[in-house]
Amino acid sequence: MYHRLLNQELSQLRTLFPDVKASMFDESGRSQPWNTCASVFVGQTYQPFEPASRMACLSDSENTLGNHIQQLQLQLQQQVYLRETIQLIRRGVALKELYKIVVQSLMDFFQADWIFLLENRPACWQALESSLPPMSSHVLNDYLDLENVVTKLEQPFPIIVNDQSVGQVLVEQEWLTQFSGSWLLGPIHLPRGHHGQVEDKPWGVVAMGRQDKTNIWTSDELIQAKILLDEIAIALHHGFLYEQLRQDNQSLQALALTDSLTGLANRRRFDRYFDAEWHRLAREQQSLTLILCDIDYFKRYNDYYGHPTGDECLAQVGAVLTNCIRRSAGLVARYGGEEFAVVLPNTDTEVGHSVALAIQKQLAQVGIPHVTSGVSDVVTLTMGIATVMPRHELLPQDLIQAADLALYHAKQQGRDRIYVHAHYYVRNSYIQDNDQPESISLEHTIQDINPSDM
């Protein structure tokens, strides 16, 4: 059994060490004819070994082989860990998330005590993420004049900073005064063409520190740090592209949901918002008020003042509406042409009527001239109000039709007035006094309100 195991070991040694010629033994201990004993060439001389010398040589070779195997296993583990760290960094998309991943990944990989991810901004180095609470900014900026540091230390990036390297030249030592240990400073250069990247200037730097001064950074770690810094630069570049794409999508979405003339929500935004609030308030059993507004005699206004002035008038009216509901969680939308919609969630009829009065009052104070109006010498609004407690047996369109009907009745009765739909009227006092709140029909409540009567 021993000879069989020994022959296996010798076969491995012959592969790894071609200068060593080993004999193969049978079970009785006798060698095969083609090799009489373990031997080795020294120069051109062939020297046979005695059994004791042969076993000593095999023992040394086995130890050497074991050391090589351990080194290979360690290198393999480091390569696997390096690959896993790279994959983890590549998973980051959103910038804030990516900053955290970078710091944590580097700390785990290098077993560091401190990690700082710093951005090279015009006035200072800004810490984006770190493994410690925010440190004094002047400490960072006094030391991290990287161009001067690399010149003085005469070292390429990444830079090893410790008591020994700092002592070689006169550089700012406040960094090591606050964070005594062994540091590695690695620059981050984003790919060429990145927006905001200054040529030959690092976008930022990663500062990795170990509290133990004797735990110095090895040449292998410098190589690994360079590989990871390149991966971080690519990941950050992708993160910036993703952020720009996200902002562009938000801008496009806002444009798709915004009326370009007034800056208000457009009809599409109104429909989405109104439907969402309807279902939410149906679950919460709260009231929803809708005010539809129409500029009086706006066609005459356009004919007399011209369409460009008419566009300015629409924008001014939209600003008045927005200002009047600024304190409430509502939405103002351009419903179509010279018509506007005001959606007031969690609002009863009385509060909705107060908002309408405020709109009417503020618009009068603005005093947009309208000499061709049939009711006033300034621009006025006619408004229809309807309120309902959303229920499953009702549809959102029911409330819209009710407010539109109220607006129609207001126009029929003279314009420049507020009309409240009697069958879509809700009071908070009624809601508080009843366990099952519902819309109530009050035939004799306020239906038509003329500002001259207020």
C-alpha cells in the first residue's frame, strides 16, 4: 500500500519537476528495469541516491509541492472572491445604492477598517459615502491634493500612504494624525466622453485604510485595487447614464401630462388623477368635490384682443386657480379650450364653495381687461360645483356630468356666478353624525350664487 501511494506521489513529482527521475517500485520493493533507483541529473553527471537520501529528497519535494498547491488554492480563492466582488459592483444601478455597494464591497474584499468614496468637485473633495460618520471636510481637502501628493511621493496611482511614505517628504500629515494606519488612495477615472469629466483629472478617489500600521498593502493588493477601481469607474458611468435616462423619462412624462400653454395638468393627467382619487376615497368613505370653470365670453376676448393675448389670459387664469388651492391636496387641470377643472379630494361642498369664492375674488383683483364681455369689464369665470361620496354603484363620470350640468345651469342664469348641484351636495357635519356617510340631496340648499348677492 505504501509503495502504491509513493508511486502516485512520484508520478505527480515527475510532472511538476522534470529534472527528477524517480523509479517505480513493485509490491516487493524491487524497481522496474528501466529505472534502478531514484536519481537526479546535476549538470551532465548522473548520480544515484542511496535509499535514505532518496527518501529525504522525496520528502522535500512533497513539502515543496504542498506549498505550491496551497499558494495555487489561495490564488484561486482570491480570483473567485475578486470575481464575486466585481459582479456585486456591476449589479448597482441607482447611484446612491451603488455608492453603498462600492464602500461595503471594498471593505469586505480588502478587510479594511475605513473606506471613503470621494468626488472631486470644483471647490472641494466631497464624501459621497463612507464607512464612518462624516468627517471634517478640511481634513480631506488639506490632504487630498492628489496631484501634489503623487509628485512628492513619486508614486503612481494607487498611492500607499503610511508613516513611512509620509516621512519621506514634506506633505500634510493631518490625515494620518486623525486616522493613523496604512492607507491606499486610488483614483477613479470615468470613461472618456463622460459629461463633466475633466481630461486627465480623476472624477474621484477611493481612500482605503487599515488601522494596523503593520498591515501594509501588498503588490498583489495594488493590482487588485486597480482592477476594482476600473470596474467601479465603469459602474459609475453606467449609473450616471441610468440617472440621466431616469430624469429624461420623468421630463418626458411630465410633458405628456402637462398643458404646454398654462403649465397645468392636461386632460390625460386629470383623467388618471380623478380616477385614482375616486377609488381611494371610495375605500376611505370620504367626499370628493369637483369644480368646473369656464371663462366668460372667451371667444369674444380672442376675437378682440387676438389669440396671443388670449393665450396669456389662459395662463393668468390658470395661475389664479393654482394659487387658490395651493394649501389643499388637489389638482388644477386645463379641461379643454377655455375650461378648467379643480379636483378637491377629502373636501365637502361648503369648503369647495369657499374655494370657488376665493378664485372669483382673486381673479377680480388681477383685473384682466375684457371690454367685450357681456357681464363685466374684466375677465370672469362661471363655475359649477358637485360633491359626492364615491361608492361602488356610482361611476367617476357621474360626478363629472353633475359638475358639468351645474356649470350649464350657471351659464343659463347669467354667467359670472357659482352654481352648486343640489343632488351632489355633501356636508362634513352630516358625515360626522352618521356611521355610514353618503351623498345627500338637498333641494332647498344653495344652488345659484351671484357674487353681487354675497
